[in-house]
Amino acid sequence: SEDHRFTNLLEGFLNKNGGTKKYEVLNFGIPGYSTDQEHDLMKVMLRQIECDLVIVAFYTNDMEMNTQKRMESFAILEYAMLINGVKVEIFKSPDRNYKNLPIEEPLGFHPTPSWFENLEIFNILAKHTNLNIDKKLPTPSRWEFILNEFEGMKGLTKKYGLPSPVVLLVYPGVTPPSSNDFIHPTGELAQNINLLRFVGDRLGQKGFIVADPLPLFQEHSGMGMTVSEWETHSNYLGHYLFSRSILNTMTSHNLFTN
């Protein structure tokens, strides 16, 4: 529900601790968007609203390039939607639109698998160990593409006199709860953590402010953090940890406005 989203929770925390100052947190998230689309969306929204800080949530599948093939897979057929009362043409931008998108991702975005990765024994071991922990790390060309999008976002915030974007690393909740071992992760959870650590480290080196909820997730390791077994988006606890991580980051970097 809206009340359980980390953006709404963050607004509540800010207003609870901010004295007489009134804080407002606006959520412009769109289902299925990758980092390049978020960059395009930010160009539109910063022309429409005034703000003091931009937060970009990053999940492991946000490294996909938006392509014609990917667009055609969306169930959403509308080309515009209202976000907080502002009409946004979600699949159009001055720089990128359907007609000039590549049909598919470049070949260099996809690593060449080794022969043994197709072996059943390898996949069994990889599922229960950290044998294949680097599986989700991007190729150099994919990371160059993603970093360029983030640098574009940072350029936008600079243009509008804002701090560098805060990048929230979004960790997945795994089902069943007993699999949420964020202290000694293995398999896919370890691969996701390894990828988010990679992204956080690289962006931090480039001057971005990174909100990393991993320490909080480790404190609650083993607890249920998904909506259900079938709906694996984060539940209230996961969103609570995301909001606390942002609040802690804002405090440690003195990002509160005077």
C-alpha cells in the first residue's frame, strides 16, 4: 500500500524529526523502468518541479538497456500517464524514443559463458555456494553505458543547483525467510549483493552519495522481506529498512535544508 512505500515512510520520518519544517517526498517511479529511462524521466520532472534532493533507487535489473524489443514486451500500451498531476510521455524523450532505440542490446553487453556453466553439477553448486558469485557483474561496455546514464543524472542535478543524487541500493527479499541470510549469503542472493556492492563502490568513487541498506538487512537477516511467496517485491519491513537507510545517509551527509 502507499503507506508502506519507502518514500511515504521517509516523508513521515523527516516530518517527525524535522521540527516545524514541512518535508514532502514525491515518488515518480514507473514500473519496469531501467536507469536510462529514469535519466530521461528526470529531465522531464526537474523542469516541472522544484526540489532539494533527488533519490534514485537502483535494483539489479536496472542495468538493462531500453530497446525496441524490450518495449514491445511491456503489457502497458499507453504512451503517457499522469504522475502527481503532471502528464509525462513515458516512452518519449528528445534524445531517445521508440524509433531511434536499438532493436536489441549490443553483443558486448552479454558475457560469453564458459562451457562448464551449462553443466548441471555447476548450476547445482552455484545455487548453494558462491562458486559463480560474479555472474551478475556487468561487462565493461554495459557498465560504461550505465555509468554514462548516472553521470547524466548528476549533470542534471548540478544544472539545477542540487546535490549529487542519492543512489539507494535496493536489496531483494528472498523467500522463504530462512533464505534471507544477508550475513552469510550464497547463490543468487550473494550474486545480487556482489552486484550492488560493485555499483555502490563505483558510483561512490564518482562522487555519488550512496545509501546502502545492507547493514540494516543484516540486522534483520532471516526475517520475511517479500510480499509473499509469489509476489517477491519488498514488503513493509524491506521498505522500512530502505527508508531508514536514506534517512541515515541524509543525516551523515548533512543533506537537510536549512
